[in-house]
Amino acid sequence: MTHVLAPHEEERYRAILALDPAAPGTLDALIVGLHDESWRVRRASAESLRRLTTLTEVAHRLVAVLGERGETGARNAAAEALVGLGDVSVAPLIKLLRHSDPDQRKFAADILGQLGRRSAESALVELLDDPDINVRVSIIEALGRVGSDTAARALEGILKEQDLLIRLAVLEALTQLQWPPPLPVVVPLLADAQLRRSAYRVMGLIPQVAATELISRGLSSELRSVREAALGALGTQASVADATLRTEIDSQTRAALKRVPDAVEFVAQAFEADDMPVRAGALVAAGALREPSLAISVAEAAREDRLLREVIRTLSRLGSEAGRELLGRMAELSLPARAAAAQAMLEMVDPSYVPALSALLEWAEDDLRAVAVKALGRTQSPEAVAPLVALLEEPSVAGAAVRALGVLSGGCREAVLKALEEVVERRPSPAAVAALAHAGGTAALPTFRKLARAPDPLLRAAALDAAMDVDPAVGLELARGALADEAAPVRTAGARAIGRVGDASAGTLLKRALQDEDIAVRLAAVEALGECGAVDRAPELEALVSHPDGALAGRAVRALARLGTVKPAVLREAARHADAEVVKAALQAGAVSAEGVALAVELLRHPGWDVRATAARVLGDSGGRESLEAVRAALAAEQDALARRALSDAVERLSRR
């Protein structure tokens, strides 16, 4: 303990950290540490006090330190420690609020504000009439942090007092509480230069056209400080406005800024403000001005996450010229700005964007490239065909390119079709075939029939899928042949196709696929049987329920469920499977029957937590009140948090039945 009084700072610091929280005298040593000349030692002492077990005694000792005038460092460290103690500090600080010394009362209010505990609210409200002005201001500020509607109403009641500091503090506290006073109460405050900024802040919380008009007037003030305050209010009001008021805000902002000679420069500078509402107001103003030169500043405002939605909205309103400006300088933007610009571009895009979007494909990251691909499709320009067709050979973006070409074909179908036919003829790929199906429709069926005999099995499978998309009858015809193909991917595609368009008679077609040597073909066949309703294959599916491959067994259970032929014995067979996914499939399949509910009760004791959770959900959905006792017992024994949540939910639902 004597080391806490050692001459060297480092030695005292280490001594504080080494104190045993349970040892006698530790509290006294840490209180001594709060008075140390070194801030490091004081900080370490304040933090170490939280580790003691007698926190109530600690809180009272700390409150006593607050009364030591002349010991500024110790008092600040004690305040910090009281905040760190949390709830246990509230009662002694509330008692301190009635101390005869206003300095002590102010300290108490300040710390209660930092603690932010609602339990201090009523005591703070009762003392709002403290005779010391500084104490009252501290109490008002504390209520701004801890208050509820009760505190807000009490604060609103003293807003008409003459003391400037009180009114200023009340305005800030009400803003913090998101509790705007009536507009007629706020309007006179705009005339006071010292209250104006705070009055604008609270006025932004009022979603009324009349407030919008007052805020807009502030935008055209000759005083820069007033304009900034109004801009902040504008940003706040835009965040709370509904669609109707938002239109009014945009309209009035535009009209007001027309009267400001340096509006663009003013708005550009506002984007550099530290105050977030001011930056939010700058976004609204930029959107109203529709000034393309502000595009970069607007995009960079996305560095603040809370402004992202407004950034995208504003960029979308700046028009095509702004979009081209963003595309040209995309490499210079921060990552958040680039992401926001990319999203907004989808709304602004026009045919003139093609060169810049094509350039973006050369260097951008995959996520931005995906947006550029989508945007190229929306340009509706023939110039976008070539870059999109080129992407069909890149696996990472081929799917997006297929979809974009489909969109593009809505405006320039002939150009898209011609390019795809050429590429399919010269250098066919599965992605090019899929794109041709999107753009070509039935006119491309001869090509798909031809490709269904191509040497490349992936092309044969793609041609089958494409034909199915365009004309299911032709697809089914090709699928019959595909089931006998030498390549597994083609047989798989054939089974999938039959599942999509086949009927209950398709079971015969799929019988061979059920015995296929390739597991992917068997999986597709099982899925297809469930889709097309081929109940004649149910015995084969029942046999697969005990298959060692969990994917095959689970899919067989689900297929039987879709066919409506799950027998109780099959459910129990699946419930004994080593793969938990099969067991869960059995639970879900049995949810419609009494046997399934009984099985769910038994599986509440399964070793897998996810199975127990699934059983609980099934019982919550399908069980009766007779299941309640079993579920409660399972909940009492459950250790896993997620399973407990599912069991708790089931108990609640079953209790209502």
C-alpha cells in the first residue's frame, strides 16, 4: 500500500493497478490515488474503484471528495468514478442536489446528466427552481439527457422566463429530447440574436409548413450565422417530414436560395460544417438548387452514415450532368461516397453515361462493377451492348450482364439480339445462351435446339434451360432426351426441367434418374418428383429417407411432404438419421399431423440444439396445450441461448391456447 505514495509517478501508477480489490485498505488507497498529482494515477484510481465489492460505500466516499474545494483534480476524478459506478451513484447524488453549497449541487446535477439515468428525473424536476442560476442550468442540461415527456413538459413551462441562460439551456434540452414547444412560443425567440440559433434548432423539429416558411426566411438572411442556423433546422425538418411536407420544404428552399447571391458557395461551405444537421440541411439545399458542381460534396457527405439516404436522394435530383461529373471523378471519391454515387447513378443514368460506365468496368471493385453493369442496362443505348456482351465471359459478373442485356433489349432489342446471335454462333457460352433466351424469346428456339446437340455438355444444359424459359413445351421435349445424356450436368438439367413443367405422370420419366450414378442428378430428380406431384414414386422416396447421404435423405423427406404422403413410420425413420438436417426436415414435414407433434415432443431431448429449437418451433405452431408441460420442462433444462429463445416463444404461444 505504501507504494501508492512512492516518489515516482510510474511506481505509484503500477501500485494502484496492483491493488487487490478485496484487501483491507484498498478503498482508502484508491481515494488517496484520486488526489495524486499525476492524471494517469488519478485515472487508474477512478477506474480501479469500480472493481471493489462495496460500491455503495465507494459512492459515498466519492461524493465526499466532490466537496473538497481546492482539489480540482481529485474532484474531477471522483466525478468520473461516480459515472463509472452507474446506478449505485444515483441515490447519493440526488441527496447532494439538496446540499447547501451551490457548487456541490451543480456537481451533482452535472454528474447525474452524464449518468443519464431516468431514476434521477423526478428529483431534478423538483429542483428546477433552484435559487442559483448555474445550478438551474446544470439541472436543465441534465434533464435534456435523462428526461422523459415529464421532464420535457416541465422544461417547456420555464421557457418564457426572462433569464437568457435559462431559456438558452431549455431550448437545447428540448432539442435533445426531441420535444418542440408550440410554434408561437418559438417564433419570438428568433428575434433574439443570442437565442436564434437554438430557436432554429428546435423549430426544425416542428413538421409544419408554417415552420418551413420561417426557416426558409432564415436562409436568405444577410447574416451568415442565421443562414447556417436555418440550414441546420432545414436538415432536421427534412428528417422528420412526411412526403407532403418534404415537397413543400424543397419548393420553399429553392425559392429562398434564389434570393441568395452566393447560394452555391454558401451551400458548398456548409458541407464542411462540424454540425451534422447543418450538413443535412446542405443536402436539402443542394437538391433544391440542382447544381451539378455540388455533386462531389454531396457524395462525400455519405461519410456520415446517418446522411446516406439523403445523399442518394439529393444526387438523384442533381441530374445527368452531375452523374457524369461523378463518373469522371469516381477514383477520387472516398469509399462511402463512391457507393452512394453508384446507387444514385442508377436513377440518373442516360445514354451519354455509356463511355464512363464502360471505363468504370476496367478498374472498379466487384460491387461497383455490378452497379455499372446494371446502369449500362438502364442506358437503353445500343452503345452499351458491346461492353455487356464482353462481360458474359467473366463468371463474377456474367449473371448481372445477362440481366442487364435483358433490360437493355427493352429499348434496343435488335442490336442486343444481333450481338448475342453473333457471339453464340462464334463463341457460345452458357451465359450468352441465357442472355439470348432473355432477349430473343421464341425466335431463338432453333438456336437452342441446335445447341442441345453441342459437344460441350454445359452448352447442352444451358440450351435446355433457355428453351424451358422461352417455351416450356419445347423445353420438356428437350428434357426427355437430356435424361439419357452421357453428361451428368445435362441429365441434372433435364430432371430440373421436368420438375418445373411436368405433371403427376412424370414419375415414369424420372424413375431412371432416381437411380443415377451421379448424386446431383439424383438430388434433382427427388426435387422434381416433389414439384410435379408424382406420387407413384413415393416408395422410392421413402427408401431414400435412410440413405447415408444427408442431402439426399433430407430432400426425400421434403419431397414426400410436398406429395402429402409422409407416413408416421417414415417420419420416425428420418428422425433417427445421423444428419441433423434430415431430422429437422422430418420435424417440419410432420408439423401438419398429430404424429409429427408427438415426435416433436420426443425430439425436445435431441442432442443437437438446432433440432431442439426446431422441435420447439413446431410445437409452438402445431402443438396443443397438452404439450405445454413438456416444453416448460425442456426450457428449464436448456442451456443453449437460441434454443431457449425458441422454447420460451413456444411456452408463450402454447399458454394462450
